[in-house]
Amino acid sequence: DFSPKGGPKGLLAKLGAGKISFPDGNAWTKMSPWAGRFSDPNHPKGYRDITVSNGVATIVGVDEPGDAPWKLTAKVDGDSALIDFSPK
């Protein structure tokens, strides 16, 4: 619903190939393949949110609902990341 910004309400968006596409041809592309929300099979009720800036990933996670979030950092290099799990 873009109506609060003066745009259309009920606009159909489609997700695919690393982007969200709109009927008018506009598309939002993913800024990093690392960025997003991920699940961990060892903690199925938790999540891992990853943001990336200047080659550094920040990972904020929760293992179980009600747990305090934890935070890790990683150095991203293409399709590899060196993650420091020591704070967890």
C-alpha cells in the first residue's frame, strides 16, 4: 500500500531473481546476496537478520522467542564471509 506516499493502494508486486518487480516496470534489486532474514534449523523458532555495509556484515539473531538478541560481525568477500561467533 503506497497510498500514504501518494501512490496506489493494492499494488501487485512479484518476487523473483533477486528483485521485487512492479507492474509499472520499477524493480527493487537486492543490494547484497548476504542481506536478508534467514532461518537456522538448529533454532527453528528464531531468526538471523543480516545487513551488509562496506564489506562488513552485521548479523543479529534470536534463538528462541523471548530471548535477548545477539549480534555478530563478519567480513564479506564475494560469496564468502568470515564470521566471528565468539560473542555468541
